[in-house]
Amino acid sequence: MLQLTQMTIDTLLLGFGLLLLFSILASRISDRFGIPTLLVFLAIGMLAGSEGLGGIYFDDPALAQSIGVAALVLILFSGGLDTDFESIRPVFRQGLALSTLGVLLTAGLVGLAAWWLLDFSLLEGLLLGAIVSSTDAAAVFSVLRSRGLALKGSLKPLLELESGSNDPMAIFLTTGLIALLSGKTASPLDLLGSFVVQMLLGGLTGGVMGWLMQRIINRARLGYEGLYPVLTLALAFFTFGLTQLIGGNGFLAVYLAGIFLNRGAFLHRRSLVRFHDGLAWLMQIAMFLTLGLLVFPSRLPPVAGVSLLIAAALIFLARPVSVFLSLAPTRLTWREKTFIAWVGLRGAVPIILATYPLLAGIDQNGWYFNVVFFVVLTSVLLQGTTLPLAARLLGVDLPAAPRRPFPIEADASSGFKSELKELPVPPGSPAVGRAILELNLPANFLIVLIARGQDFIITNGGTIIEEGDVLLALSDAADFQAAREIFQPGRD
């Protein structure tokens, strides 16, 4: 058995490179069979661990937690940077309800189930509920993309918003309950005040830093384009650290900073978005591999029965109830709410949060960690593999438009506010069958190319729009939004 501390730097780099390579190649399994990439990466980490073929002994929850926190910062920032603010604006209230009230209800119901089913105090049960209360919709979309499925209406932006914004609430509940159990906080009322302060400071700092990031990037005038990704990386870590230092929620801050940065025009947008997307994948792989190494598979069977009970309470009770109550005032159909409830995949965040009780001395024998790990595996295996089927049965799926790289690119730069953006033509769009000249598009909205099947079409005013077309248009944000509304079904 080989310990990490005994490995030379050459061996460490070789081993890390091999694990990364295996993880990337094994991700093809997800594409072919619809298995969430999370499960693939965790499995490779477990195979490389002390009880697997690799024989690497790793039992350092503090290091695993540090890697997880750093990875989560970059993943959330990338998620915010890739979020279209205009697409989430109509579902902002629903997303906020799911990421706050929904997480609170899920934690409470799972906590009550643990208190009733197990020999737990109420606070211990609630801690378990808080740890497993956040979702990982990134795994959902990887499954849907691999199966060629898209979602109707506002489901996709709603799930994106929920997954990006519900982690701060789960982290707050976990740390707050640990403080209560360890005696560092005297009353639950103290947590309410702390929650308001953390979320308020996190939201304000994230918004301000996103605004500042845009101006810093545009005015830095760096001599080398390769320094701009380093600049944004530094700003993301700075935002998290500053927010935590002043008592805010750093995870919420970096996610909002990414969203606010994406709202405006900034230099090298496409290259920066691609850099952070690739970095987020690297962080996900590193995080999942680390958590896979940390688990000892032989410790899972003794907690299998308890874990299945908790997973059942989470999947079939807590998540559906929290979704239907949180979305009760909305116009979403019961089919859409049911699908959202089934999309409650658990991912890496609950496993990272499970290290908090370990380090706080509350989870002496690793019981929380092993149960949470088993619950996550159950959720991924059951919900992750049946998502396409659930989408079809509930009638909320659409054929996914294949994404193809366009042969030209352009970024907004100083003095030039327009940029190239893709606009798919949805089924039932009133633009189908009509010439571009007849659509009354904004004067500054220029359709450069149309991707149709395997071909690219250079357009003119007489070009007829067809269903399934993907338009590549040069426009600023306001005109793009106005044009997108013209292509939406239900408009004349």
C-alpha cells in the first residue's frame, strides 16, 4: 500500500496524469450509456484507492475538504459565467424558492426521517438532512446531452439556477448545525441572524465584484492575452476570500460574480468562458477523484441498510414535497414539477460537506461520511440513469439541437459592444417558413450564418427560416433579447 506522503513528485505527477487521462477517456462511458460522469470519476478514484487496484492510501479529510472548497469556488464561478441572465430572469423567483425554501424543507424532512428511523437526536438528524440537501444538476445535463434530449419551456434555466444557487444554503445549514451540536452557537435564533448577514453580504459582494471584474478586464490592457485567464482566476479567488473574511457567503458571491460579469461586454469573452469551462471540468475530476480516494469501500456495506432508508426518504418524500411546496404559487404543471423533483441528483457537494462533521469531531467513526457517500451513489444510480425515461414519460423532453462549432468567432471589445451569439429556432416558432426580411428584426441584429443540418448557410433578406436552424447573429445584449422574443412560439 502506497501513501501519498511517501510518493515522490515524479510519481505524484505520473499518477495524477494517469488518473486524469483515465477519467477523460472513461467519460465516454457516460456519453454512450447515459451514466453520469460523477459516478465514473468517483469509481476511478475508488479503484485507485487503498482498497482498489491502485493501492494508494489516502485518509486526510482536511486536505480533501480544502481541494473540494477550491474546486467548488471555480465550478460555481464558471457556472455563473456560463449562465445567460436573460434566460434565468423569468424563473428567478422559482429558482430562489428552490434554492432556499426547497433546501430548507429537504433538510428538515430528511432530518425528521433520520430522527424517527434511527437512534438520532433531532439536531443530528437535521445535520444529516442539511448535508444531503443540495442538488447537482450538472450531472443531469450531462446525461440529457448524452441521450440527445432537451427540456421544454423554462425547465433548463430553472434547474441551472437552482443547482448554481442552492449550495450556499446547504453549506450554511451544515456549518450552523455543527456549531449548535458543538456548542459554539447557543440558539437556533442566532443562526437566523447569521443567515441574513451571510446571504446579504454574499449577494452584495458578488454583484459588486462582478461589476468590477468587467471593468478591470476591459481596462487592464495586459500585454499578453494568456494573462487574462489568470486575471479572472485571481479575481474569483479574491472574491471568495474577501466575502468569507467580512462574514458573507463566499460561494454565493463567486456564483453571482460570474453572472454579473457575463451580463456585460468584456474582452476575450469566448476564450475566457472556454478557459473556465475547461478549468471547471478539471476541478470536477480532481474533486471526484479525491473523494473517491477518501472512501473505503469496505466501510459501506455496514451502513447500506440505513443509507437506503435515508436515500428513499430523500428521493421519494423530501425532494418531491419540497419542490411542490416551493413551486406551489407558480404556473408550472404537475408534470414539470414532478420532473424537477426527480432531477434532485446528489453530487460532490454533499460528500464534501460530509467531511465537516469529521473535522469538527462530531463524526468520530466516519458514519456520516459513509452514509452520505452511499446516498449519493444511490441517487446517481437510480435518478441519473432514469432521467431520459422520466423526461419522456412526463412529456417534458425535446430533441436536442446538435451543437456544432461555427467557422467564425468574434468577441466584444472596447468600443464595440456587439458579439456573436447562437440563437436556436425552437419548434413551433412563428419565424419558421418566413424570410428574414419579413421578421422585423432589430436594425442592429445581423444574422451572419445559419447552421442547418451539416451545412452552414450564408444569409440574405430572402433566406427562409426552418425549424431546427441555429442562427449565428452579431448583436448587443438588448437587441439579441428582442430578437429572441420574436422567435419564441406563441408570437405572431
